[in-house]
Amino acid sequence: GQQLNQSPQSMFIQEGEDVSMNCTSSSIFNTWLWYKQDPGEGPVLLIALYKAGELTSNGRLTAQFGITRKDSFLNISASIPSDVGIYFCAGRYSGAGSYQLTFGKGTKLSVIP
Amino acid sequence: KAGVTQTPRYLIKTRGQQVTLSCSPISGHRSVSWYQQTPGQGLQFLFEYFSETQRNKGNFPGRFSGRQFSNSRSEMNVSTLELGDSALYLCASSWGERPPWDEQFFGPGTRLTVL
């Protein structure tokens, strides 16, 4: 089945630094989503990407849908303490009407004040 | 508008028992998907319901089942619980139409512990 490799698994950064994480897939997707999950809560949607090559921003967050449709990255600029959490990428291929999301294993972000 | 709600938030069961979890989607959403989240396997897709019909299914044993009601609320059931079923069970709702522009919004999850 489809697999998503998300890296890095964890990051420790200083407040104010920029962060970059990425996901690669063995199969193509036509939707990439980035979620953030806080402890004890469900994932919250940050950015959705629908087109190869698309670059989308949401405040300090920027994500891109790779040209090959097999990868995506998320950048966070000028990190702040509330950025702490686990970030997940998720991909979906809906060619057959599937709504199933395939998730990466997550990147755990720690921000040192 | 109100988000996705899941009940109960926490549940403790013993091996061999069965459990039913409930999910109420965002108003107007007709699709409900269920996911299991564990530290080892991450988030894994269980199944998706749309208009009371199971439309997609993941690779879980038949002990995991679900249903959706006419008001789009959904339940999932796990029978003959095993220790490995301990997990955070998440449901996500969406409009369920116009893929790929169909974003899923997650509830807070139900934390199931099997003793």
C-alpha cells in the first residue's frame, strides 16, 4: 500500500528560527494536507494543497506540493513557543473516489524559548 | 459553527469486551472517516461512511465495524477487544463530495485503554 516518509522525526529549535519538514511518497497524490496535533487533541488542518507545484501560505506557514506529486514540504518561519506540537503530512489520491488519507508518522517540534 | 464532537473522550475496557464510540460531524457534512492512532503505527485509516453507506475501508479485521445514521452521526464498534486495540480513535468529517477539494476536519478523539 501507499507509504509516506516524513522527516525529520523530531526537531529542537530556538525560538525565532525557521523550520522545514517534508514528506515523500512511493505513489502519487492529488491532495496534500498538513495538520498539527497538540497533546490529547485531534489534528488541526493547517494547509491544503491541490495542484502539483502549488505553493500556499497561512501566516508564518508555507507549504508546497511537489512537481512529481510524490512529495510536499512545510516551512514555519520565525518559530514561537506555541508552534510546539506534532506536525503530520497526509496525502490522498482520489482518482477512484477514495477519501482515505494516508498519514506520515509525524514531526515532533520542540521550541526552546 | 460547532466542530466535530466525539464521545466519550476516555474509555477503559477489559480484553474480550466490546465498545461503541460515537462521532457527530460538522453540520452539513455527510462524510465521516475513522482513524486509529497509536505510537507505533501512527494514524491509520479504518473506514469512511457517506450517506449511511460504507464507501471506503482500511485494512483492519472484521472486529472493527461502523455505521452512519441519517443525520450523518456515526458510530464505530470494536468487538472482542484486544490489548493492541488501545489507541486514540479519531473521526473526521467532510462534505464528502468534489474530491480532491474535500478537506477533513478532526474531532478530539476517544482515548481507549484495554486492560
